[in-house]
Amino acid sequence: MTKTQVQLRVNGRTHELWVGTNRLLLDALHDDLGMADVRYGCGEGVCGTCTILLDGEPVSACLLFAVQVEGREITTLTGLPAADAESHPIQDCFLQAGAAQCGFCTPGMMLTALALVERTERPTREDIRYELVGNLCRCTGYTKIVDAVEEYACRRRGNGSHD
């Protein structure tokens, strides 16, 4: 098998890896770089469990090869908090709303929601539900998740809570 060296920019740090040309980004992140917040779910890009932000947009890491993303910015959930903070505000909103049960889907949910709020200042509950359609949660209904995203959008606007 042919291997090639790639530089992956993940959470603000550059990592050099030798990977097979068919090495999935998911496997490179989770197995090679030890990023436990990037998880294997379906392997088909339909569950959202392996969601990362690629140049700020949510994508399924199981659908990309590591060699395809060289030179691009990858963000995982652990890359969100600022250096002087323990958590990101979206994580706080999920925690306060009780939006995470087992936590397996939570990284993908949060990253997808974050990208939505970055693009749309005032997402409606329908917008949030639509955006999260590719992120499956097997533990709970989506009401608390939608509540958490709505709260995050309000806080980001500086309103402190729902308007």
C-alpha cells in the first residue's frame, strides 16, 4: 500500500502523519492522533457522529480521506474552548439544558449547531431542527438539544437568554 505524508491542521496545531492514500480522515483523527471526540458511528455519513468542522463547515470525517484535507483547518469539539476557558459557551448551553444523555452524538451536534449559529444570527427552532437532521441521537428527544442551540444563539447575540 502506498503511503504519503500529510500535514493536518487540527485545532490550531499541525500534525505530520504518514497515511495510506485510502486512510479515512476519521481514522487518522481518532486512531492516529487520539482524538476521542471524533467517533465512528455509521461509516456512511448519515449519523453525524464523526462530524468535524472543515474550514468552519460541518462535514462527516468518515466520508473524506486524510490526504484530501491537507492544508485545510480542522476543528473538533476539543478545539473549541479558548485557552483561558474550560468550556465553550455552546458546551455550557448543552450542559445547562440537559441536552446530552450518553454524549456519543454530542460533539457532532455541537459542531453542527455552532456552524449554524455562525451563519445565521437568529435561527428559528425549525432552522435548528433542519440543520441537525444529519445528527442522530439515540438516547433522547431533540427538544433539549434544540433548546440548547436556541439559548446559545441568544447568548451569542448578547441577549443572555431567549428573547
